[in-house]
Amino acid sequence: SLYDTPYYESAINIQGSDVTFSGFTINSIGGSVSASGTRVQITKNVINTCMVTGGRYQNVSMNTLTGGIQCYGIHNNIERNTIIGHGIWEAGENSIIHENDIQNCNSFTEGVGIMLQGSGAIVFSNSIRNCSHAITVLGLSGMNNIYANRIVNNVGGLELFGEGSNNAFHDNYVAQNTYGVLLSHTYLKTAGENNTVYHNSFVDNTEQINSRSTYHANYGIEVRIYPIGNYDNGKEGNYWNDYHGKDVDGNGIGDTPFGKDRYPLMHPWGAPSISNVELNIDSGNVSLIFKVDKPTSWMGYSLDGLDNVTIDGNVTFIASSGFHNVTVYAKDIFENTGNSETIFFSIEKPEAEQELFATTLMIGLAIAVTVVAFGLLLYRRHRKNAYTMP
């Protein structure tokens, strides 16, 4: 159905609890769709205005939105939405924001893919592209865990601007942005503590780290910002594709820092990727060929789900006739483990074995026929003798 409301405070206001709102198309040039109840389900709608969540344990999922989402509630879940033009503004507590596709948020005041001003948010597996700012932690926002997001072709990638503490940015892929990461505070405020950037991959950003003390215009006010934060977790840092340092001891960590990153990674963090798996079968001899995208500390394969067999690389093994499957595994220096897709294959019986089987089968059939014939003969004689007895 279609609901048009010009410039009303709320186009739709859901105040009850345990309400499911699904399957609607909402067009409004002023009024928002708001929900203040508990356990409200807002799913599979097309909402062409702002969505406001202010309750508890609400679920906003699988919608298409062009007006963005404002989240003020507690323990709300925002997942698998397509969000175009305006992003997610989270000012509540303990929200989970994941697997959303956010794009084309490119105005200054409304150009943030995900803005966090609350606390305790978990933000993961979102795709953010073509925005002015991808993910921004603002003000006193703290205790946020931001990981496994794909951030491509924005102006700013990962940002902290304010006095928040205990924010973690890790395992994100940040590529082709004007700058990859900026952690900063204003000269009038006390810097936050324990804000950490680690295990991220920064690839082909025009400026990987925006670490300059500069002026930043924010809603018409100019404030001087200063770089802060930690760019490693004390043991490992991040992968920077323009880092050209050496790793003499082969521990996967560069021997010289990259800016504030004391332990830059030589390869992207994460499980090894195993690709181009091929099998060349010659009778029972199976040649296993594959590629791994980074140095490894261990490789192996499992045939038919049995225990792993350690290998140094491409290998040939023997398999009996019949149906089989094989999976390749690899660990990197940091014990991250990856696996290939499982390959299914079959091996035909050798011709000699097939001929022997056929011969054995024929002999068996001949013996069976002979036994049956002999049994019938004895049976007929027995019956004949029974009829001729006086």
C-alpha cells in the first residue's frame, strides 16, 4: 500500500510492543516512520523517508530506505537493509548494526554511512561506498566494536572525532578512499583513551592515515584537531599496501614502523585464501594443485573427511576406485586457518579389475545355474520315484 504524508511530524508512529510492520511502501516528504515500542519488527518495507527507532529490542531488517535510520533505543538490531542517500545515525546503547548495504551518502551534514554517538555498538559486515564519511565515531561515544566492514570509494574511511574511549576498529577492508583512517580530538577537549586500530587492510587510499593537525569545518564551526589513538594492539598492526619495509625474521611483521603503526603487517590479516584447486587423475594417482595467497606455517589436505595430511605444497596421493572428496587447509604465521572449497571426484575401476570382476561374475552365475539345474534334476527324480512306488 502507499502512504503519503506531507510535512507531518510522523507519517507512521508505532508505539505498541510486539508489533510487526512489513510489506509496505512509505512515501513521505516530511514525516518519519518512528517506533518507540519494545520488540517491534520492521521488515521488508520500502521507506522513502527517515526511519526512527526509539524503543528496546527492535529489529529493522531487509528494508530499502532512502531517508536513513536514526536509532535512539537500546539493544536494537539493524541488519541487511539497503540504504541509499542517508546513512545510519546511532545514538542509543548496545545496538547491533550488520550486513547493511549503504551507498551514496555524500552531503556534508548527512553524508555519513554510519555515525556512532551512543555507546556499546557492534558494527560488522556492512558495505559502505560513495559516502562523504564511511564510519564516524563522534563525541563521547565509546565501547564500540567496529569490524569486518568493507569500506570503498568514500572520502573518509574509519574516523574517530571526539573524546570517546575504548573504541576498536579491526579486520576492516578500507580501500580507494581519500583517506583511510583518522583518529582525532579537538584542542578544547581531553583526548579519549584506548582507541585502537589493528588487523585492518588499507589498500590504495590516497592518504592512508590522516594524521595532520588541521582545521575541520563542522556545521560552520572551525576547530583544530589533533591525531590520537593506537594503530596496533601491542603485537600486530595493520596491512598498508604502500608499506615497503622488510621482514628479516619472517614473522609477518615489518621491521620498521609505518607512521604510528609500530607493527605493520606484511600481508593482509585473515585466513589464507586457497584458490585454483585442480585435480589431475591418472588411474588411482591424484595430483592435487592449488594456490595460496600468502605465506603459510602449515598446509594439509583431508581426503573423504579423514584426518589432515600435512603437505608442503602441490602433492600426489593415491585413492581407491569409487567416489571421493578432498579439502585443502592452510594456516598463516598468526595461526589464521583457511580452507578451500570441497572438491568431489570419482575414480573408475581399472580395466583389468573390471575384466576380473566380469569373469568372476560369469563364473559365479555359471555355478549358480549349475547348482539350480542340479537341484531341479534331483527334485524331479524324487517326485518321479514318489509317483511310481507301489
